[in-house]
Amino acid sequence: QDIPAGSPVMYVPNDLTFTSSKAAMEFGGSLGEAEAQLINAGLEDKVPLFRVFVKILLEYEKGENSPWYTWLNSLPRIYNTGASMTYACFDCLPPYAAWLALTERQNFVNFQKAAKFTPLGEDIVTNVTVLKWAYNVAITRSIEWYGDRCIAPMADMLNHGTETEVEVSYDENGDCYVYTTTDVAAGSPLRMSYGDPTNPSPLFATYGFLDESSPGTFCKLMHMRTEMEVLGYRFSDLLFYKETGDISPAVFDVVLYNVLNQYDPGAANSFYDAVMSGDEATKAQYHDQYWQYTKEELQKHVDGTLKDLDKWSEKAQSYDIYTHPRVPLILQHNQFVKETFLNVKANLDNM
């Protein structure tokens, strides 16, 4: 039947949820040394996720004696996340996606090392397959809620959508509620947001799927990351749009700032001041004056990336799919990026 907006569709009580705060109380100080290892590795922000990871392993260790056994047994065994990829996979991806995926793998490796300092049994902390499975469960099925990391079994089954129908929330008692955010017709999916819907690469690296409904993708200007950060932009600000080939304004700002830094540092400083102060008139003057240089730099980047995409995909296709099962997803990702860049190229060449 149809469901009106604001309707409750799921309730998971607090005693069935996994949260980092409850895990911290359950384990007491026994995770202190392990968490110190993560903090020393620069992963202080991952400590809540680590606590959920350890709780999952503890329940796995209990086997059928765990009250969560049925739920744990229903979860996927194989993941296509960055944590599950190999260096051969990274070699076939554009630098931004490869960097995101490699970061996930490095995070897992640090969790693996820290697990040795937990109260878990030796057969668990030395089993890389189980550790990687638990990491993937924790990262793909939990959400952040005011600094806490939470998994609500059953609510974790909701898929991602660029257009969403539901929202997950927790009350002050830790109970999980799922409400519709729009009118939902009978037979429609119930989807939530896993992250920024405008750029599929972070979802690809973290969750192991490609959201082809995403309208765009990061423009892959990794070699201009310094300029991006100096101007106060994020990866999600620098987009190429798939269907239209449009380019977000921030891309032009970053490319021009890069060009000016190379050839006219004084102008670069003035342009920086205009961006920081929101002086759109001065920004427009610089863009008009140096447009040809900006265009040529962008064309060089787009053309070079298209050549690289063919090279990366050709390399992926040379792999044995039985030993590299993530090849189809990598090829799908690269094709999405290629189609986007071809549309951007068509626009640039006609400007």
C-alpha cells in the first residue's frame, strides 16, 4: 500500500543495536592499547568504527551462542570495497578512486594490527579473512550518529539511493527509527543516503558499488589538490557532470589558480584574494583574461585522462577474473568516468 511522508517503517530497539559507545562500556579499558595504536597511526577519528569492528568479531567468536548469530550469518561474505582490493586493482583505477580505495585498505591494515591488542582470541586476530570481513561489515553497515558509530540490524539492509525515500535516526535512548521522507507509492524501494550523491567515487571505495544514477564525478585533478585545498574547495566541489558535460565553477577556479601560480604569481595572489572575499566581478575579469590558458590546461587534462582510462581498463581486462573478481566493477567505474569525460571534452572543444 502507499505510505505517506513521515510514516514509521521500521523500529530497532537499543538492545539489538551495535554502537561504539556501548562497545566502549562493554570492553572497558581493555581496548586502550589497541586504540592507542590507531591514534599513533593518525586514525583517531576511526576509533568509534574500531569499537564496532571488535564487537562484531566478539559476536562472531561466540558463534551460535551470539544473540546476533542469525543476522551475522545473513551478511555477505565477499565485498568489493577498497579494503578488499589489491594493488593490482589500484593500478587499474584513476588516481582519485585509487587513492580512496587504497586509504580504505590502509585503514583495514591498521585495524588488523590493532586487533592484536584486544581481548579477542588468537585464532580470530590471526585470521585475515575474518578480520577483513568484520571490517567490511563495520564500514558498510554502520552510520555515524553524533560521533557514535551505529549498526541497527535490519535497518542496515536499506540500499543507497541518489533519490531517497527514508531516513534513519536514533533517539536519546539509542532506539533506531526509520521514517519515510516523502510519499512512497506501493511497490517502490525504500532507500537511504550512504553519502554524497553527486560523486560516486567515495561510495565506490567505501561500499564497493558504483552509483550510476550519480549526476557527476570528481574531475580527477589530483595534481592540483594543493590549489584546491588553498582555495577552500573539496573534492565534491570539483565536478564534471555525466549527462551534460557541464563543469562546476570551482574547477575553473582551481585550474586558473594553478596556471597563474606557474606564470604570474602576483596575479595568482590577487585571484586568491578575490576567491576568498567572494569578489565575483574580479574573478570574472581574471577568467576572461586568461580563459584560453584555462581551457588549454583543462583540455590537456581531459585528453590525457581519456587515454589513461583506456590504458587502465585494458590492463584490468588482462587479469584473470577468477583471481581478480573485482575487475567487472573496476571496468564499470572506468566506463562511467570515460563517458563523463567524453561529454566534457565535447563541451570544451566547442567553447
